[in-house]
Amino acid sequence: MLEARRISRRFGGLLAVADVSLDVARGEIVGLIGPNGAGKTTLFALIAGFIAPDSGTVRFEGRDVTGRPPHEICRLGLARTFQIVQPFGRLSVRENVAVGSHLRRRDRRAALEHATDVATRLGMAALLDRPAASLTVAGRKRLEIARALATDPRLLLLDEVMAGLNPTEVAEIVPVLRGVRDGGVTILLIEHVMQAVVSLAERLYVLNQGSVIAEGTPAHIAAMPAVVEAYLGRGAAERLAGPRSSPTGSPAPGRPA
Amino acid sequence: MLAAAGLAAAVLLPWVIHSQFWIGMCIAILLSTLMGTAWNILGGYGGQFSFGHAAFFGTGAYAAGILQMKYGLDAWTAYAAAAAAAAGVAAFIGYVSFRYGLRGSYFALVTLAFAEVLRILANAADFTGGGVGLYLPLHVGLSRLQFDSKAGYYYVALALAAAALLSARALERSRLGAWLAAIRENEDAARALGVDTLSCKLRAIALSGALTGLGGAFYANYYLYLDPGLAFGPGVSVQILLAPIVGGIGTVCGPLLGAAALQFAGEAARRAMGDAPGLSMIFYGVLLVAMVKFLPDGLAGLLQRARGARRAHA
């Protein structure tokens, strides 16, 4: 469904994404993990058309979409959310979601109805008339997902939709995402909350310093020394903290997922 | 309901008020409502603040004036041509600014600059009458949309203002309106949701330009005199944006409320302080600062809050 081939992007002296290839098949949930600054969000921006790659190609459903503007890529059925949530603050939740619904619905009433459905499916029925600016972090993350889903995508790129959520909220959103996938939407997600990635994703890519350093099932990845090093090899403190396997932190070596 | 009652009252007004002065005042309010609504479509709904709507006003005024004077066109055709010419100028200015991602104060400055360029061109060119300006002849008649009483002009202005208000209301309930609001709130998020931001902004500025151009055409036919400063001067741009800012940005009735409040306040200020040059500008400046500081939602926001408070009380 999605094929990224050898894409690279340089910002000044920094090679943010270096020769990355990545595939997502229809119906999968694929995770993209890696330490801060690894280039995950940049990779998303390259796929979704917000930044043009210096080299390489992105194909979506067999069509070359490299360098196409974001609204065209969204129209083709590939939607993204933002790591730093970007609500339309003064619009209500329903109006926010309806902006996405309008992509395939010209009529205002049809768009608002569709928005109501999508938001309800994501558990936001009680918040429909609240201004987006008044939502909690968890609410805003859900709104990001709802808006993107309202564009009827076939592939959804989710950028850290669980960051900043407490464990209860994470536990609530995991089945929501599974439901989205079961509804026929393929998902590629960036996530730091390891429990969630491991329980959701069938396959993971590990990005470090702009390159893919590993790919495979979560259990396979957690056992790879290169991955453990990417996360834990940066300082003595982390090295000491590593074996204690904090719940929100890094993939614990030797602990099968 | 309220709108229909308001329209009926407006239609009957010339039978009630016979004073030419007050009818003139109402015409000024309607003209300001028309152009304030035009500005609001781009600035209020779309969040793109223009400081150069004089470019569209002047284009409409000169197009209507020249076509009627030199080419003998009837007023109806001239109005349509004025709207088209102003929409064309607007689309051009919009394309060169939005294509290169100008936003916020940069966009405001570019529009201001374009209006100034047009003012200087109108001053230099022959067919605009240069600095001397244009004197339009008076030919009373429906085909010329010129009348021997102010009531006739009043109805033309009323029709134009009502058309603008209806356009704004239709926009508010349309997909383009929803997309413009999204662009105003967060352009990147809008793009991520499939919104073609350039095309939306161009449609908004062209519509805004067309309506402002109609205001210019009316001005030419009503005052029968144009010069580059009156048509393209920065004062025109300020007057156009004051009504929606005072009345309430991004609301249908805001420009109407603002236009009425400004005309009455302006008249009161003139009576209190006399007609010293520059005094009105000081007055508008103080008013603008006060509104932005204390009432950013404008009079429409104030009304809404009052209504909310009353409902909470009941």
C-alpha cells in the first residue's frame, strides 16, 4: 500500500532522514519507533507531502506521490495527525471534524452528520459542541485522530497520539485504534509508549539518526542489540536504569513482549 | 425572521424619513456594510487581514466611471464590469501573495503596497484623468442607476448590502466557509485534512474583491467624482476594515453593526468637536485601539454575551 524507497532529506548539515525504505501492507498496523530526534516525524512529513525529499520516491497504492502537496495526498486517501496537536481552537469539536468530512462531502449538513458519527465512534459524543481549545490533552489527541479519519483515509499516519496520556487513557485508546484498523484503515504509527506499540503493531521499524536500523515483529526487535543500544547506549544513567524496565520507557532487553 | 423584519423596515425607511441628511447617512451605512462584509469574507472568515481593500474599491470605481463616461455603457453593465475587474485585481494580488505563502502582517503590507501602486498609476495615467480626477455626468434614469432623490440611491445601496450579507450567510454555511475557518485557525492542519489552501484563499479574495468593486461602482455613480486619493488612498482601506472590526470579525451582522455604530459615532464626534482636519482620523484611531483592546469580538460579541447572560439569569 505504501512504499517508501531510499528517501533522504537534509536540513543544512543534518541528514535528518538517510536512505530510508519502508513498506506498509493493506490492513497492517505498523509501528515506527526510535529515540528522540531519530527523524520519525520528518519521515512522516516526507510521506504526507509537507516536506519534499531530496532523493527517493514515495508510492501510495502504486501511485508515485513524491513531492505532491499535502492536500492532494490526503485526497488520495493518506491522512496524518500531528505530534504537536493542531486543533482549530475556536471551532467546536464537531466543526473541527467536519473540516475533514468536507473533503468528500460538499453539503454542510452531510459533513456535520458524518463528523458527529466519526467523533461518536471515537468516544467524543459528549464533547461535540465544546470549543476545541477547551479540550484536555487526551481529548485533543482524539480530536486529531477523528479529524484525520473524517477524510475517509485508507492509510492513517499517527504521530505520537499517546504521548502525554496517562496509563488509563492509553488503555482506552488502544482498542479505539484497533477498531479503526478493523474498519478497514491501515495504520502507520510513531509511538514512544512501548506497551501500546507492542500490543498494537504487528511490525516495527526502528529509526536511529535518520536510518532504519531494524525491522521486524516486536518480540524480534526487543531482542536486537542494535535497538537496545540505540535507546540505552547514550549515557551511564540510562544504562543503569535499563534493566529495571520502566513501563513507559524503552524496550526492556530480554523481556519478551 | 429578524432579518426579514429588518429588511422590511429598511425598505419602508424612505417613507418615514424625509430628511435628505439622514437618508444620506443610511446610504453611507449601507455602503460601509457592503464593503465591510466584503472585507470580512477574506479577513474575518479566512483570517487574511487586508490593509489594501482600496485597491478593489478604486478598481471598481474607476472601471464603472470610465466605462460609463467614455464608452457610454449603461450602469448595470458597468457595475458587473466593475465587480469583474475588481475580482481580477484581487485574484492577481492574492495569487502573488498567497502563492509565496505570505501571511499575517506580510500579507497586510503587500495589499497596502498594491493599493498605493494603483493610486500612483491612477495619478499618472491619462485615461483615469490623472490627479485632476473624473467628473461623472448626471443622467437620471434607471439604466444609469442615477436618481433625482437620495431615496433611489438608497435602494441601490440597500440591494447591494443585502446581497453582500446574503453571500456572507451562504458562505458561513458552505464548505468553502468551513475550509476558510480552518485556514484561519491553523493552516497546516487544514492542509493535512485535504484543504487546497491556495484555491480557497483565492476564491475568498476574488469574492471579496468583487463585492468591494461593486461598492466602488456605487460610489462613482453616487458622488459623481473620483480622484486617485479618494479611490485608492490608504484612508479608504482603513474605513473598509473598521466596520467589521468594530462590529465583530467573522460574523454576518458584524459589519452592519459596525457600520451603523461608526457612522453615528462619527457624526456625534463631528458635532462635538467640529470639522478640524485630521480629527476624524484621530477618532478612528482611538476607537480601533479601544475595540481591539477591550472588545476583540466587537459589538456582535458584546450582544452575544449579553444574550447569554440574560439566558443564564432566567
